[in-house]
Amino acid sequence: MLKKNKPVSNHVNCNGYNLPVDVFNYIEKTGYDKRFNEKIITNTIDLMINVGFKFVGLKIESLDEVTRIKDIKKLEKRLNGI
């Protein structure tokens, strides 16, 4: 899917994923994207969906910085409360 010149919303995907360990097998099966000459994680997720994996998205109203281990632990607590 190509990006649109006029976005339909002002939402942003901050690319935070909590993926099962099986993702590594599917990354190996993911082809290189011709536009970027690299593997794209959303293509891997598409492969996984096609074989029955289920994914859930969360809309979070505010952003948190995640740069240190303590930030990850704080975010995990926050997400477990949803």
C-alpha cells in the first residue's frame, strides 16, 4: 500500500509492537520490499494474518518516551491496565 498525499486522519502509528516469538520464522519468509530494498514488518504481519494469527491494535491518547528499560516496564504496566 502506498502512502496517500492527503492523509485521511491525523493519527500516527508509533510502531510499538508486542509480537509472538513466531515472528522470527515469518521474517525469514518475508521478501524484500522493492521500494526500500529491505524487509518491512507490516509485510511480515500480513503473512502471519494470512495463516491465522490475530492482531489487536490499541489507540493511545498520549505518547510515552520509550528509550530505557524502566520506560518499557512503565509502558507494560500501562498497557496491562487496558
